[in-house]
Amino acid sequence: MPYLEPLLMVAIVAGAALTVVAAALAGFRLANRRAAPQRAALQIISELTPDGLKQKAPDSRDRLARGALSRLWALTEPVMARQRQLLEQNGELQRRHGQARALIDLMAEFNQVMQLAAVLDRLSFGLSRFFAGDGVAIWIRASQGQFELAVKVAEDFPTSLNPNDRWVATVMAGDAGLVLPFWLDREMPCMAAPLLDAQGQRIGIVAVTSRRRPAYTVEDGAFLRTVIGHAAMAIQNATMYEFIDTLSRIDPLTGLHNRREFDRLLQQELGSAVQTGLRLSLIMADIDHFKQINDRFGHQEGDRALQQMARLIQLVPRRATDASFRIGGEEFAVLMGDTDKAGAVALSETLRGVIEGAKFLPSGEPVTVSLGVATFPDDGQNPAILIAAADRALYQAKAGGRNRVAAA
């Protein structure tokens, strides 16, 4: 039948088309399945973060994808290691910069003070700041060899250290060592170093302790010594300043306080007496016929007489708070806090008798002294008036025959 031939051709073409479509779909599905591991790997990479690189490389069932991910992780590990190293170095640089900045600030604080106590105070608080509030103590070697506590921060420390103690000897030798101080709880770390002046002399001990950290590092110890080294010049300057200041207040011949110190202490003690309501007595003393001593025996013997006079004023029993002065020539003064006129007159009589009995001239003749006494507030309520009252009493004693005591 002629009309069946076209229908058969259509059927054949349709079947071929369906076959092609089925083959295409099958090929697409196969390609899609094979590309899935790669797409999964690309998804992992697209969502990758720095923290993700710190983890183990993800696994994949596909050999090619697994190899690519492993290679990527292997390539980024040196980069991450370098990043960590740079972060650590940056942290160290930040720490050192902070220490340097703090040290510069501390040096500026040193330049603002000249007293040794103030320098040590700033040094101790500066160290405590450097080490996040740790306890700090500074001991200074005293004249008897003991180390006396000068300043402390944040913790309690012993007031003195025995130079023969093993820990003290170890620190002063410049070796922090593993020796623990006797006063320290074993749970607390401690580091210490000698305190130096600008000449490198070991004048004390600096110790730092902590309740927060397990131990101090070698770098901590090095920084402690660096700070002490920078403080050395400030300590030297303060020591020299105090030495010169002391000399400026002392009479070089007798070793007593001079007129400058007399004026300062009299003003200070009067102010204290006004606040407390206590009495304050002033004794003025003058060697009798001192010009004759110089004329007969020479100025060298005159100086010796002044020195002996000063020695006896210091030896006559009195309180440690009383102060003695050479206020000019052969004139001396004694300032007695919380002392009424009767007490001051009694001391003056004792001093007069001791000096007369000493007989320290080459001829064996006695040296005598006249004394005048004035008391606050009865005889004057300011320095000038009180000095004038004591002077008048002194000249009354001289006018009355010398070698005697007169009271205002």
C-alpha cells in the first residue's frame, strides 16, 4: 500500500530521535555524576576561611578532587605558618615598644625629682606597672651593713635583710639563681637584682614577686636589669644632691646645723607648736670672752674651743628630737620641742656646768658660757620675736656677770 511507506519513514525518524534524546540524557547524567566531586571541591574552596586551613584537609571519594584539595592544603600551610610567625613577632614588637615607651616615661619622672626617696618611689611603682601590678620592694644598704626597706608596692616585705643571708649574698653577687628568699611563699615566683648607682656600686636590692604568673622569664629578668641600669644615673644624681644639700645645712667646723637650718627648723617647729598647742623653748648660748681665747692661744685653739663646745652641746642628755646649731661666730642655739621654760632653764644650767668643768684650753683654764632662754608662746609667737626674746635674755646673763643662765 503506497500510503504506508511515508508513515513508516516517520516512525523510523521518530524512533531515531527518541534514541538520540535518551542517549543525550544518559550522557548528561553521567557527566553530571562525574563532575559532582569537582563541584564539591570548588564549593569547599569558595567557602574557605583562614580557620578552615588550620583544620585537616577534607576527604573526597574522587581521587582527582582529593589530590587537588590535599595539594591546596599543603601549599597554604607554609603561608599560615609564616602568618603565625609574623603575628608572634608583631606581638613581641608591640610588647617591646610598650616597655620602651613606659621606660621613657619613667625617665621623665626621674627628672622631676632630686630626692633619693622620691626616685626609689617612682622606680618601684614603675616596675609594678611594667609587670602588671606585681609586688616590688627596694632595700638600701645601711651604714651597719643591713639592708633596710626603703619602699614597697602591692605586697608585704621584711623591713630589713641580713647581708649574710644566702639569698641576699646570691643576689648581690649578681646571680638571681634558684635560691628562694626566706620570706617568700614557695608558690610565688620571685626575681631580684642588685640596685646600682651610676658608678656601678651595688647599693641595694630590687625584688619583684607575683601572685598571678607561674614564673618570670629570662626576658623579664633582662628588662628588670635594664630598668635598674637606667635608674642608676637618677640615683647617683639624687645621692649627690642630698649630700650637697646636707653640706649646705651643716656648719663645717663643728658639724652642728648652721644658721640656714636653724631658721628653717624654727619656722617648722613653731608651726607645729601652733597646731598642737605645745610649748617650744629656744636656748641661745655664747662663749664668754671668746676674743681673748683667740688672742691668747691663737685661732687654731679658738676653733678647737668651738668644736669642744659643739661636742658638749650634743653630749648633754636631751631628747633625739632636740636640735643644736652654730648660728654664727661663738654663738650657739638649742631648739627644744614640747618643753616649758623651767625644763629649758634646767637643761641650760646642766650645759653651763658641764662646759665650765671641761677645761679644754691648753692652760687648763675653764671656758664659760652665758645662756638665754625664751619659750613659745609666752615670749613670742613668731620666729623673729622669739629669737629677740632669747637674745635679750642672753645679754642679761652677760650683763649679770657671765657664766650664768637668764630667762626671758
